[in-house]
Amino acid sequence: MTRRAACLLSFLLLFCGCPAAPPAEKSGPKTVSRGTIGFSALTLKNPFFKIIGDTLASSAKEQGFEVIVNDAERDVNEQSKHIDNFIAQGVTAIVINPTDRLAIGPAIKKANQAGIPVFTCDLQCEAEGIDVAGHVGTDNFQGGKLAGDAMIEALGSGGGKIMVLHFKQAQSCVFRVNGFTETITAHNQANPMAKIEIVSELEGGGLQDESYRATADALQAHPDLSGIFAINDPSALGAYAALKQAGKTDQVKIVGFDGQLEGKQAIKEGKIYADPVQFPEKMGTQTVKNVVLFLNGEPFEKVELIPTELYRKADADKDPALK
């Protein structure tokens, strides 16, 4: 090679460079899965439980967990199958909204025997001989008392006959009705001239269509009804639909429970008088925190009840989330 050629080659190498070496892999920490959380919801048809499921899933993924979300559709046998499947898949933890506070016990016991911790969210389990690692839910008894206060306020000095749209399958609803009844009973004792009489307690299933039918039946038996306490917003909206069909929306005041967006909108529009508001997002995130604390062997509140807040039309009128 001539001296001139050598100089030219050096020039080209300087400005064009040698073939690029493959980029070195980043040495940062790799994300390692912490396991899988299986969640069996009471029903994803109810927006309240959908919010819990979505929040729980996103919070769990932020903590490094895989998440399986199943819809039990209010069927304890279906939820029992979910738990069996979670056990077979070797999940790290199980979270459920119990479809039946007693009948789900045997399925939870299987998870206990498999060494998989079970957490309940919103709805508690009352079955004997089982171990529930932790529960996060609403203070439903306190919320029921607020619902009673709202009904007294709605009916005023005249009192009147009222009905309850129940869902006895869920322990949370039992607590709500107990709190509501305690407040109404105390009011009647203190104000006999403004007595509020619970003349009917019907099963609404926590669903709009079932509550519509139950309310329509109640109006046939009690045409002079003055109020309805519905254990959640879908029940309250079903009751309103029946009242509208019967032309009794001005006669009957509805107090609901939950404070979902649909329920808050109905309060703004005057369809529902008031709601004790729950906080499903808090339930989902706190449940995941408790799972992490449990797995780390750290202490946490085994039963955490979140108080409700009463939400009336005045609150709805200044709520930026509403139309």
C-alpha cells in the first residue's frame, strides 16, 4: 500500500468510524413477579364492585403481582369454583367479595388448608372455623344510621310508611339495615307523632331489575307508601323506575346507599334524596397494601372499616364530576 493510500484509509476510519458494536444491556434491576392474586367479585354488573376490581388490579400490578379477576355473578357455587381454581393455580393470595357470608366458608377453608391467605373486601364472611387474613370494607352499620337520619329528614314531621329493599345474602347489607332500623326506632320513641313505620322488607338482590319488581309489588300492597330505603344505588334506581311508572315519584322519597356516579347524578336530579357514600377505591388499594404487609410479616389492621359520608342534593349541585 502506498503512503498516500494509507493516509486515505486512516482518514476514512477517523470520520466514518468502525462498525458499531451492539449496545450493552442495561444493568438496572429486573422486575420480578411477586406472584398472583386471585380476585372473585360478587358481581361485576354492579359498577361498585367493578371499581373495586379495577382499583385492586391496578394497585396489585404496581406492587409486582399478576392479577386474575373473576365474576361470581352472586352465585356461591361459582365463587367456590373460583377459589378451587385459584388453589389449583397456586396463587399467592385470594381476595373475595363473599357471595354468601356463610355458605362460602367451606371454600375458604380449602384455601386455608392449602396455605393460601384469603382476604375479604367490602363484604365480610361469618362462617365458623375459617381464617380470613384481613378485611377492608365500609362501616355499614354507621352508614345505615346515616341513611336513617336521611329518611327522617326527607319525611319531615309527617312521618309515614316506608319499605326496605334488602339483600340479606350480603353481610354488609344486614349491617346497613340494622343501623337504619336502630335510628328509625330511636326516632319513633322520641317522636311518636312523627312515627316512621317499616311496613315491608323485600328482597331486591342489590340489582335494578329485581328492585323494580319488588317495589312495584310493594306499591300494590301499600299504595300510601312515603319512603323507601334501598341498600345500594342500583336498588334505588330500580325503585325509582317503579315509582315513575306508578306516578308516585312526588309521593315517595328514596334513600339509597353507595354514592356511585349514577347514584350521585340521580340525587342531583331529585330522583334519590340522599346516599351514605362509600369509597370503593380505598377498599381496593388498602386490600392490596394488606396483602403486601401480610406477605412481609408486618402488622396491619385485620379489620378496617371506612366510615361513610352523607351526600345530598346540595353536595351534588357543586360536584364537578356530574352533568
